[in-house]
Amino acid sequence: MTFRSRFHRGAAIIAGSMIGLGGSLVAAGTAGATTPIEPFSGFLNATPVCTDSGWEATWRLQTTDTQGRDGVLSKVRATVIAFTPPPGQPDAAAPNAPAFAKLVDGAVVTANGSLSEKQKFGPGIAAVRLTLTVTWRDGETDRVKVLQRETYKTQGCLDEVPAKPVPPAGEDPGDRAAESATASPAAPAASAPSGAVTERPAGSGGGAVAESASLPVTGAAAGTVAGAAGALLAVGSVLFFLTRRRRTNFTA
């Protein structure tokens, strides 16, 4: 007597379906995964607008995931990085950026809080960079985050003379004479802070300091998981088709 084994075919169908469903669920879970927020972090924003006497920038510091701890500011520096020299004074030195009243060394930013302040500039200043450090006390460890942002004069604010880049401290301005007529940095651009996590003694208390100036790469490996899901689907399909072609012969 010859007959087709319905039991084996049904088992293969069920096995293939379960494998395919499992792979699909894994892929869907990966697609919905979110990147966790880096603890003890934050960011800087800058919004430039024109004024009657030049332009101004509104700086905003926002801290995130500070685990209920207040942060303290230090090393707050606003630096003019591009300006337009006055008429007849092509070698004039860049002016200093106006002083802050809130964003200063020693200022406290509350847990997951923010600090904002406006800074006004004359028409000659074309671009400013703000750098600051936020420190949180976490038990015996100081959590340190260095933040940096640049802001540029909005197009149409009074003069449109190409700005002169400001050389870094200690560099001979004559070395950059060929660059004195660079394009005006009118389009805003954000500069990402660079650096790595380091350990050093705390300034007070002898603890360790974890310093981070960049976000870690986190999240699931979507490509690997999706490939594994596809492989599972292929295995289920092969099992199904092989069982359909299989016949069981019984001789009575």
C-alpha cells in the first residue's frame, strides 16, 4: 500500500510557519528599537537674528539624563572666529565677544534643566564659537561634558562685506593673508564636539572624572538580525518543499 504522509507534510508546514514568524518578530523588534540617551549629557543651541545695531544670538544650554543631579558650568568661553575689519584698517584685531551674565563659570544648571542668554554683536562680528564644560557630582565620580557650538551672522544684517577669519591664538596673522578674503560664513553650521571618555582625578574630593565629548554608538545590529531572519525563512521554505516531495511506502 502506497500513500502520502500527511502528518510529515503538516509538521513541516507548521515548523516553517513558526520559523518565519519568529524571524519576522525579531526583525520588527529591531526596527522599533531606540537608541538610549547618554547619561549626564546635554547640548547647545544658538539662534541668530538681525537687530537695528547688528545682530544677536540666543544661546541655550539643555542638560539631559542627569539622574537628579545639578550641573556646574566651567571654562565658559565665547570667541569671535570671523569679523569684518573697519574701513581702512584691514589688519585690525578681532574684538572680544560680549561677556555673559548667566552662562558664566560657577553657574548652576538644574537637573535636566536649561540656561538661556542673549549675546549682542556689532555688524563687524560675523561668527562666534561658544565652548563650555558641565560637571555633575556622581558619588565619588565627577561626570564631565564638554559642549561646543558656533553661530553665524544672519544674511542681510547691515553690512555684507566678506568677513575676515580670525587665526587661532599664537598663529602669525601674516600666514593667513591669502585667506583674508574667504567667503562670508553666513550659513549657520553646527560643530560637533570631539574627544573621548577619559579618567582623571576630581578637582575636589579626589574622585575620578569621566569626561565625554561625543555620543557612543548604541542600538541593535539591524543588518545582522535582518539577515538571520531571512535565513530562518529560507530554511522553513526548504523544509516545506522537501516534505511535499517525500513519499512513504508501506508493504503489507
